[in-house]
Amino acid sequence: MIHVTIKDVAKRLNVSVSTVSRAFNDKYDIKKDTKELILKTAKEMGYHPNPIAKKLSQNKSFNIGVVIPEFMNSYYSEIVIVLQEFFISKGYQVLLMQSDENEEQELKNVKTLINNMVDGLIIAPTVGYRNRPYFIEKYNEGYPIVFLNRIDETLPASKVIFNNVKWSFFATEHLIRQKYKKIYHLSGYNNLCVSSERIEGYKKAMNKHKFPKENYKIIETGLLAEEGMEVIEDLIFHHDIPDAFFCVNDMVALGAMKKLKDNGFKIPDDVALVGFTETRIAKLVTPELSSVRQPTHDMAKKAGEILLNRINNPDSETETIVFNGEFNIRKSSVRDFSIPPI
Amino acid sequence: MIHVTIKDVAKRLNVSVSTVSRAFNDKYDIKKDTKELILKTAKEMGYHPNPIAKKLSQNKSFNIGVVIPEFMNSYYSEIVIVLQEFFISKGYQVLLMQSDENEEQELKNVKTLINNMVDGLIIAPTVGYRNRPYFIEKYNEGYPIVFLNRIDETLPASKVIFNNVKWSFFATEHLIRQKYKKIYHLSGYNNLCVSSERIEGYKKAMNKHKFPKENYKIIETGLLAEEGMEVIEDLIFHHDIPDAFFCVNDMVALGAMKKLKDNGFKIPDDVALVGFTETRIAKLVTPELSSVRQPTHDMAKKAGEILLNRINNPDSETETIVFNGEFNIRKSSVRDFSIPPI
DNA sequence: ACCGTTTCCGAAACCGTTTCCGAAAACCGA
DNA sequence: TCGGTTTTCGGAAACGGTTTCGGAAACGGT
């Protein structure tokens, strides 16, 4: 239990602490023999460098702050796993905080992390735009930050995002090709940029195919299954069920699907459904849910790389990486398999 | 960007650094006036104590290591959220690592955390028993560790666990009461203690009601939906579908449900299903899945409290807390609503 | 006015590293 | 052999706090 320090090793070998330190950090001049001897006896003695002392003397925390909006969808879990692995392998630790889709919580999280002297931040913002100015201020002060998903392309900062417009356009157009005539969009939150972008893609497709006004509608829902359910209940009450829904995410789609099935609607014959940001549950429900898959793994890794680069090279360029996905068409949106899907 | 230190504050007020330090740590003698003055000007100057320096001088990292087996089921996400919140509020940071159900990875995780000088560990072990001796060794050396879920009651260490035997007994007996005559158990991993315990509960119920051998069977599956699906395929191939399944978790149950439905089985009329460790998806599938809910939130919080207590009070007693749950009966296992469920 | 407490504060050691500076040692070519 | 480089290493300051120790100041009672 007693911690053996660099001094103990130095004393044992009658060398100075600086020499021992050098043995552990290649970058300084040290004879190969002594280096090996030191490493060997250090190992025998059970010496491990104290990371805290290292942090203090190097004025670096070797900590990365990661702020995510929520944890319940597997999307962010996966991102966290990738980031953890990436940063650990580079000698950093990840401090994770989640904001529970709450702007105040998010601000607190970021401030906590900055006070804890993280060397950099990866932020997947929560719903709302209130904290934007603060983030940008920090970014402009030179604080290494990479934004991930949930941020619009125009933000003047490094970011890794998904091409929501394009893929929601595809998803919507797929429904149109399948000859659904009345297609509603369950859109998440109005003050959430991924919602806006998915709305834009939806509108683009609907306009391209000249859908009349009464056949399309955008309904704000939130991001949870329960909210999808509520909307369907409401629509049923008003006898306003269209023949297809394009949903902001899988959870809302699954909530909607459940309520529709419970009320006797056949899917996809009466009503079709398409989700977004594919979860593993998409393939577990009946019928299986069509959804747009995001390259979560690659997006997270890229964000890590950009951040690390910025930390080690403070005046590196601002980078914006836009990822593309994959539209997985399943039974929930295919009434007629003879039609080419896209 | 320039960091203002305790010395700057001291110089500005012509006091010593020790006085400033005292102002920030109540425990030492300091006049109320000077304390307030110091805090005020410190704030004006934008001073924040450097947590790294504090860690070094106090020989504490104020870090807690949390090791979980996986991240894809919402169960551990929820646990992580609770632990994060709890420890942050106590001035600690959480270092999270996940083992991907891999023993070697788990050992690496724990060692990494110990080398990083975490003040304590919360471990939800992965599948397998190989790392047990190492954990116990550390525990006996006095390292503060609390085990969470996935550990058997006999382990001589502090732990927070769920009464799997009892609740899987209930779940199984519920199926029996519903007059299902041939009930199979999809059991997870043989070298996973929660599996063993759930098997035990299942057996207890089956034996109590004197089920003949041919009407029960335990099938090892793993913990993923895909594995549930594979087992069903296999059983269909061998014309060996029983009229009920009690499953080790919701994911396996959902995989099984999907495959059964795809093959024309009606649920719960032809086959009933019960899951465990309820996920939010249980209510999204058709029919809704019966499952045992665990008090995840309370379990995590308790684990945090025990650990903190042990850190601050090294010779506190070993504690074992066994939690109970709640059996949520839904349509997937109720053929006849006139029968009292339990 | 004096002495014993109590309150408050400064000096300095310490936590375990890294790193700058300079010096000793080794090496090299003429 | 000698002067100049290059290696290799030790000493000590620095990182930014906490904490022990002891002494000055304030206080309170006689």
C-alpha cells in the first residue's frame, strides 16, 4: 500500500531524481544502460509514476471533458465508449457529464469541467441555443473544443456533424416513392438544430414532389417514445392519421408505432413509419423499423482526433467534418416490394 | 487565460498563502472578516483553486473509478448517470470504464484506474470469475471497493445486489399460475452469477409445482437479442417450442419474441414471454413485455454511499445490501386475465 | 497591570514530478 | 596530448496548493 516514489528509486540506485525521471520520459538525454537499469529496478520496486504530480508539474490535466445531452438512447452510449477508448489509448482520461436535455445543467457541466482544468472538451449540445455564446467565447479564447452532432454547420468552430438534410430528404422521398400520399413529420424539438435540418430535408422532398399543403404537416414532439405516443393519441382523437410518418428518431417512431398498432392500424399497409439515428431496437419490433444509420463510431473517433490535434497544436485550423449515413429500408415503410426503394 | 494562483491573491492582500488557503478550507482558524475579504477579492481576481495541486498535496485524487461490463443496455447507463451525479455533488470525479463483457479488458480497466490513483472503485463485474481473486486481494489490502450487481452474496466484500432468486421465482411462478405447462428458461451465461441465481429461482418454482423433467429446460444464451433469436431458430428447427419462456433479460426476451412472431407464433396465446431487468423498450413492443424491474437508481446511489463511507472511514464494516424489485405483468405473459397474476 | 487562553496568522516543509542550467565525463580529430 | 564537442547526469527551482508549528495579537478575568 505504501507508495514508492521516484525518490526511492533514485536513492536505491544512487542517481538523481532527474535521471530517473528521464528514464521514464524518453525525450531527454540519458545513457541507454542506465535507462534500462532504472526501468528494471523501478519495476522491481513496484514504482508507478504518480500521474497527479505529473499533471501538476506539466500544467496539464490529461483529462478530456465530454458533455452529452442524454444517456438513454444508445447513440450517446456508443459515442462515449469510442471516446473513452480513444483517449485512454493516448494517455488521457475522460470526464463524462450528461445534461439530461437541460441547458442549465449543461452550462454547469461545462463550467465544472473547465474548473477541473480539462485539456479539451467534446460537446454534444443539448436542446436549445442559450449556451452557444458561452461556448463560442471559450472557443475563441483558445480553449480546445470540438462540437459533435447537434450543431449547425455555420457555427465557427471545429465540429463533427451528420448530413441530416440529405438523409432525411432520402428517407422522405422513399416514402413518396412507396406511394404514400399523406406524410407527416414528427420533428423533435423546434429549438434543436438536428430537428431543423431534418425538417428541411423533409420539406425539400415534399416540395420537390409537389405535395399539397393538406398532405403534409410538421408536428413538434420531443425525442422520447412517450412523446411519439402522445402525438398519435392526439391525431387519432382528431381523426387526422396520415398514411406515413417520418420521425426525428427511432424512439419517437417506436412510440408512434406502438400506439398505432394498439389502435388497430396495420403497418405498413395503413400507415408507414421511418425512424432516424438507427438503434438496435429497430430490428426487434414488428414490423422492423426503417431508419437512417449514422456512422457513430467514426464520428466519435474523428471528434477525438480533431480535439487531440488541437490540444497538441493550438493554432491548428478549424475543421468541419460532415458525415454521411446509410438508409436501412425495412418492412415498416415498404408496402410494395416491387417498387425500387429509392 | 492566465491562471491566477493562490500566491497572486496572497500578494494582493498582503497576507500569506496559508491564510488564503485557510479561507478556502473552513477547517482552520481564520477570522471571519479576513476570510470574507479573501473570498471576495479572490472571486474578483477570478481565482479558482487548482484541483490538481490540491490532489497532490492531499495525496488524494478525488477520483472514483467505475467499471461496468457493458454500455448497450440502458441498465448501466442509468447506473452511471446516478453515480456521476452523486459523486460530483460530493466533490469527486468519476472515471468510467467499460469492459465489453471481456475479462481481460476488465482487468486492464481496474489496473488503469488503480494506477491513476482513484480513491475508490465501484465494480459491476463482467462475465466470468477469473478476476475475482485479484479484486478480493485489492479489497483485503484495504482498497475501497464496492461491488454492484453481478456478484454473489457470499463474496466477502461490500456489495449492492439484487435478489435474483426471489424475483425469478416470482416470474416463473406467474407463468405457472397462468397455466403454461412447458416453460423454458433462456439463461444468459453459465459463468455469470446473476444467471445462476435466476436459474435457481426458476428451478425452485418449477420444482415447487412438480413440473416433470420434459417440461422444463435451461438454455444458455448470452445477453443479447441476437442470441435470443438464434436459440428460437434452433428450437423451431427441432420442433421444440414450449409454451412459455422466462428470459434472463429483456434483450434476450425481445429477440425471442421477434423470432417467434416472425414464425407465426401468437404471443401470449401460443407462447408466453417474461423478461428481467426491465428496459424502457418493454412497453414499446407488441405485445408489451412482462418484466422484473430493478431499483436501479437506488442501487447505484447506495453503492456510492457505501463507497464514500469507506473512503472517509477506512475501517467501516463490510456491507451487503440486497435490493428487491417489482414484477410488472404485461400482455406477453397473460393468457387469461381472470386468473390472479401471482 | 499582569498572566493565561484563545484566536489568528506567517514561515516553511511537503506532495511527486518535470525541466532548466551547468558541469563532469567521454569522445573525437588533429 | 590537447582543445572542442557531445553525452550524460546532478542540483535545484518550479508547479499550486495543504498543513504543521510556533509566535504575535487579542482577550478576559483577577
